[in-house]
Amino acid sequence: MAMRYLARKVGVPSLRRASGPRVSPAAGSRSLTSNTSQGVRSNGTGVSAGKKFPDIAKLKAEIAAEKEALKKSIRDEKIDRLVTVGSGAAGLGIGLMMVGYMRYEQRKLIREAKFSS
């Protein structure tokens, strides 16, 4: 149905069909307008799903809140990972600086010992 509508709007002749509905012999006496994919879905009672289930808005709000909480936890997890990697890199850097300083002090003491003897 949507393809025929678009074909009429755009003007694609190969996608157009005859204006009347075609019924195959296998379809029987069922009309094409009773198909659920054309228009609003029916639940068989004549009442729309929104009126039959009034708590759908509440469920949608809960889902939205859960989605926001999930986004926040993912964001916090990324920040925690960055802090962990950053503190590890800082610790490694400070450790290397301490080793360098200790080697410098050791060599300085060895040089002084050579000159004093």
C-alpha cells in the first residue's frame, strides 16, 4: 500500500497498480481492508491499545528512566576506566622518576668516593 502511494507521488510507472484491489483465488472472500498492516492495528475488541491499557505511559516513563540510568552508568564506567589508566600511568611515571633520581644519587656518591680516596 505504501509503495503504491509513493509510486503515485513520485511517478514510477512500474510500481503502480490498478486502483482496484486485486484478490487472488487463494485469498477467498477476505477483503484486503481487514489486513492489520493497513492503518491502525486492531486488537479485536474495537478499543485502541492506549485506552485498554492506561498504564502504558507509566511504563514508557519507567523505560525512559532506566535508559537514562544505563547511559549514566556507562558514562561513569568510562570515567572510572580513564581514572584507573591515568593513575596507573602517573604511578609508572613517578616510579621511573624515582629510579632515575636514585641512580643519579648513587653515581654521585660513587664519584665522590673515587675522588676522596
